[in-house]
Amino acid sequence: MQTLNFEGNLTTRWFESKRQFRELFWEDVQAKVRGETKLMIQQMIQAEFNFTIGAAPYERSPARKTKRNGSYTRSLETPLGRIEDLRIPRARNLDVRFSLFDRWQQVEESVMEAMLQAYLLGRSGACAQKIVRAFGHSHFSKTFLQRLTRRVENDLHEWLHRPITKAWPYLFIDGMVVDVREAELQQWCILWALGMDENHHTEILGFVVLKSESQEGCERLLNDAKQRGLLPPKLIISDDSKAIENAAAMIFPHTPQQGCMFHKVKATGRYLQNPKNKKTFLKEAAEVYLTATGQRSLLNNLEHFKNRWSHKEPRAVRSFTDGFERTMTYLRFPKEHWRWLYTNNSMESLIDKVRDWTLRFGYFQGRGNLYIALFTFIQHRQKQLGSIEYQSAHLSKDTISIA
């Protein structure tokens, strides 16, 4: 039997050779793909340019709008890598915009989105630099990222302090919890203010990041909106939070409040004595509101519900009737608006979307990253991600401090 000789680390060399072969193979594949991509992009640019000016090169056509005026070269960062030396034709007396990218755009949006997520998920500048190199963007230096940080900080500051020029008759307030690591991993509260008009159009009016959902924090949120021009709303809608209720009464003392009927119904479930009654009890409690056609109808529904359940579930019925008046304020407003106002669903829908957005990050390394993630969500929601410089700024290593 022949003795195997492992001297010289031949096994290690073999694995290293295989690794290098794989890298060379995929580099070759990526180079060919980028070459084909460049050819396709160039063809699309040329076809769109010909259509815009109304003629192909050297073509005589009565539909021609202008003459060609040479070209310039530029590069574009794509998910496939950096495409160099794209030739962009010019026209005389005609500003040609290409659908493939915005003018002077250097980075495709999906690349910046992927890099932003990678940075926030990595929670470190070192990780961001690795991701940058993996995308083939090694020319993005640390100085470049830091310079763009100042731009996004200004954008964020302007958004937080922008004036509120529109009257919002309905104001929703609620909070959500996220994990933030500063000295240690803690749960922080994001308190949101959402405005709604008579046509069911909504807008995020502001948010604050707090240690907890406190009355002082809610007063801070409402005072900030008021100072930026928010007129007293006709109705404030929230869940059963006493902190929000008291703060709203302090800042807008003449505005009535609506308690979410869904939270009211759900809260009664904690007081049920017989678990077998839960499904039927909660269903009939919700129908007290859903089948009502006015104030008298609602009170009749409540009385019928009390007569049916008082002997079976007295504690749950007491919980349901306690503070019931706060959940029937919506009846003062147009009937077609009731389904928007008797629950906090508009705010809950927003929070669900924000939660989906933030859960991908697990936790945030400081409030700076949290503010960035929330700001990018708002920009996505409002479809205002039009500036590449703004998107690039999210890749910065530095933490943004928000007063």
C-alpha cells in the first residue's frame, strides 16, 4: 500500500487552486454579461434618441426635429457591475432625456437600495465597504460617503421641520416599538402622527423616537406639529392609551377624541371567565358598532348586548361599557366617514408597513440608523426617491444625531 504524502500542504494548495479557478470563471462570466448589457443599453439609447429627434443617423426625413450634436461618455453602476464608456448622443436645441436613467445619473436606484439595506443590516462602516466592493463600487470612498451624509442630514432636518400648510380634519396618533442598541439593546417607541382629509387622503405629519409612550412625548409630538402650522383637527383618533388621551387634551383641548372600537373590543377579551365564550362575545361586541345606524341605534345595540352577556361575563361587560362614550364620538361626523373613524385602522396599516420595513434590520445601531430607515420608508411611501445624492447619503458610516 502506497503511503500518502501530505508534505508541502498539497491539499491546501488544491483547494486554493479550485477557489481561484471559481473566481476566474465567475469574473469571466460577469465580464461577458456586462459586455452584453452594455450593448443592449447602447442600442436602447440609440433607438430612443432616433425616435426623439425623428430620424436615424444620416437619414433625410421630414419628421426630423433637430440635428445631432456629437456625444459624450459616461458610466452607470448597475446590479451587474459598473458599465463604462456609454456613449450618450446630443441634439442641437433639444434636451433629450432617456427613460433608462435620469440625466447625469451615475448609479441605478436598485443598487443604492441594496447597498442601503446591506449597510443598515451590517450596522458598521466596515461592512458597508465590503458590500461596496462586492458591487464593484470601490471608487466610493469613505470621504464621499461622509460628504453625502451631510446632505441627507439636511434633507431629514428639513422634513422634520417642514411647515404644515394643509388643514387635516382627522388626526391619528399611535406608537410602535423597535429594538435600538446604544449602550445596550433596548426597546424604544416611535410615536406617529397621521393626518387624514375628507377624501381619505393621508399624510405622515411627524414622528418622535422616545424611550416609552409617555404623555410628555406625545405632547412633544403634537406641540411640534402645532408650531409647524397644524390647525386644531376636528377629531383625534387613538387607541386606549391614557398618555395619548391626556396629551391630546392638553394641546388641543377643544378637539373631541375617538377611541378605537377595535381596541375596545379586543381589550374586553382579557376579562372573559369562560374561554369558550371568547369568539361569540367578541363578534357580538364588534357588531354593536358595525350594525349601528346612529346614536340611538348604537345605544340600543349596547343595551341588548349588556342584557345578553351581563350574567355570563360580568367583568368583560363592565370593561366594555367603561368609557364607552369615548368610542362613539365618530357619530358626530358624516356617515360616509364612520368606517374611517371608529377604528385606528389607518394608523395600524401605516405601522404594519413600517414594522415590515424595520424588521428586516433586526435592530438599529443607534437612533441615527433608525431615523435613516424611517426617513427612507417615508420617502418610498411618498414616491419621492428622485435624487441619487439623497440615496447615496444613506450609505454613510457616521451616525446622524437628531436633537
